[in-house]
Amino acid sequence: MSEIYDLIRYQIVPPIFLLGFPIVTQVLVSLSNPSLSFSISTLFSLGTPFAWKVVLLFYAWGFISLKVPSKVFKGPATPNGYIPLYSANGLQYYFVSLVLFLLFVAFGNQELCTAIYHDFSAIVQVLNLTSMVLCAFLVYKGKNFPETENDPLQGVDKPLPYLFYRGIELHPRIFDVDVKQWSNCRVGMLGWALFTIVFAIADHNINGFHAGPYVTAFLTNIYLAKFFAWETGYFNTLDITLDRGGFYLCWGCLCWVQVFYTFTSLFMVGHPSKANNFAAFGILVYGLVSIMLNYAVDRQKEIFRTNNGKCHIWGRPAKYLDVEYKNHDGQLKKSKLMLSGYWGVARHMNYLMEINLSLSWALPASGYGIVPFAYFIFIIILLVHRTYRDEEKCRQKYGNGYDEYCTKVPYKIIPYVF
């Protein structure tokens, strides 16, 4: 059985993903734009000069943001004790980028958004090509000049497609810039935010005013502003502490996020929103409530951690379970698992709020079948999968203590359901 599992994991799945997902990005573009039809030739195109300008300028902007002097955040230590360093200027980066872009558009450059929409297939081609080149370089770097002082290499004897997909180094750096912070936070998240605005304006230019795309863009940017405000907290998540710099993470943020996460906004340019102003307002309220609840859930955990459990949640002293774990030096440490508030109702209540929010982004595109709800369906699958990954990691870290925690908080995401 283990041989079959290894065959699927190392030999079969990586090539399928490496070939399949870039194809899907171009299929999504063709689904969103009625004037386009998917063609295999688009996979081998090198893009257009305009597309290269857009992508490279965006890459450079994100890179520069990480070279600007700023506060330094120390990430969690790796198993051998290395502490990665990150630039802690995410919120400033987001707001400066947003303001500059809106000012540029406001002063007579709205047609830029329409041009990006019409040339988006070429932009995706450039994103695919450049991110694949980066992933190939990271494999070469990991094998030939890895930063082994910050990460003990593992599994470099595995098949090349698997190494390309997974990555080799946990914290690769190029020109002293953390690759995962650049690809995930500075390109991926900002691209997601700005493209929703670009497509809302493009829809306005092409189809006239529809409230739906602006609702989706506004809710998305409120959510991502929260992400950038909490960017340093993101460095404690599985994406950073467990996943390596390869196709899964870097291509995923450089290309997949730009196309799939913005797909509903892109779709509404070619398929104008059918939501009237009243419906759009209702969706806006639903989305804002989801954002506030998402913030409230995360805020409870932040207060709990800051005060080491000595705080009040919902007007009562916080309850918690004392657990133990061993750090990278083998020393026994103590920690507390929260049993109060939202976290005492379900172990990943924050995921439920994110699912509700993703639904609010898709609702303005209602009336065109299930296609514009693709991201909503995807995020359910992703977060359920992430729940199991996170709990496996916690169970390995805390042992029987985490099993006891699960008996006290039996539901994973949805109270009384799952």
C-alpha cells in the first residue's frame, strides 16, 4: 500500500498538477470572456509587450517594498532553530499601492482597466511563464547553493517533478528578499485586491454601471486590508512554516490567485451582474457582517495570546487547556489551547466566516449557473483540507493534549454539523 501511495504522490500527481493547472487558468479566462475561446496555442504564447509591462512592473513594485527600510518581524523558528526575518510594512504597502492606483485611474486613465481586461489572457501567459521560471530556479538553487544554515534539506532525492511542485527550501531568499513573502503577500494578495477593482472599472467602461462588481471589489479589499494589517500573523501559518518554496506555493500565489481568486470579478465583465441595487446592498451587508465576525474570531485569539490566557472573553474569564510540547532544542514548553468564545464553539470558526465571505463575493454574479461560484466551492474544499492538515500538525506537536482539546471542542468548523 505504501508503494502505491508513493507512486501516486511522487510520480503521478505532480506532473498532472504542473500541466493541468496552467491549462485551467487559460480556460477560466476564456469562460469569463464570451469573445474568447480556449485554444492550446495560448499555452505556448509568450504574451504581449503590454502584458510584460504590467507583470514586470508589478513584480518590481512588490520587490521594492521589501527592500525599503522598515520594522523587522521575526518568524517562528525552524526545527533546527533558524529564525526567518520579514519586512513588517504590509499595511503601508497595501494603502500606498491602492491610493497610487486609484489616483492614476481617477486622473484620466480608466481605459487602462479595460486594456488589462482585454489583454488578460496574455497577462496570464506571462504570469505562468515567469512563475514557472522562478520555480525552476528555486529547484536549481535548492540543489546547488541552498541556504542550508536556515533549513535542513529533506527529500532532495525525490523525482524532479515532485521537487518542482513541492519546492526544496523552506525559506529561500533572493537578493536577501524572502521569496515566499514576495510571492504570497506582495504579489499574490495585492494582485487579488487590485484586479477586482480593475475588473469593476472595466465592467463600468464596457457595460455601464452595475453595483455588483463594485460590491465584490469593496468586500475583497476590506478583507485584504485586514490581511495586510495582520501580515506578520500570516508568517505563523502552514503556508510559511510548513510549505516550501515551489510550484504549489509560488506559482499558486503568482498566477493561480491572480486568475482564480479574482474569477468572479473577471466573469462579471463578460457577463454583467444581474443584481439590482437593492440586492447588491443586501449582499454588501451580508459581506460586511461576515468580515466583522471573521475579525471578531481572530481578535479573540489575539487577545488570548497577548495576555497568555489571562483575559475576559464574552464577559467571562477565558477558559483554556494547558498542554505541553517540545521545541527545536528538545526542551519541554507549555502552551494554552483556548476553550472560550468562538474558539470554544468550533476549532476553526474563522474558516466558517471566510466561507460566508467568499459567498458574498460570488452572489453579485448570480443568474449564470454554478461557474461564477467556482471560488466559493474551491475555498470550502481548501479550508476543509487545511483543517485536517492543521490538526495533524497540532496533534504531532501537542500529542494527547490535543486529543483532550478535541473532546472539549468537538466541532471542526460548523457547530453541531462538522
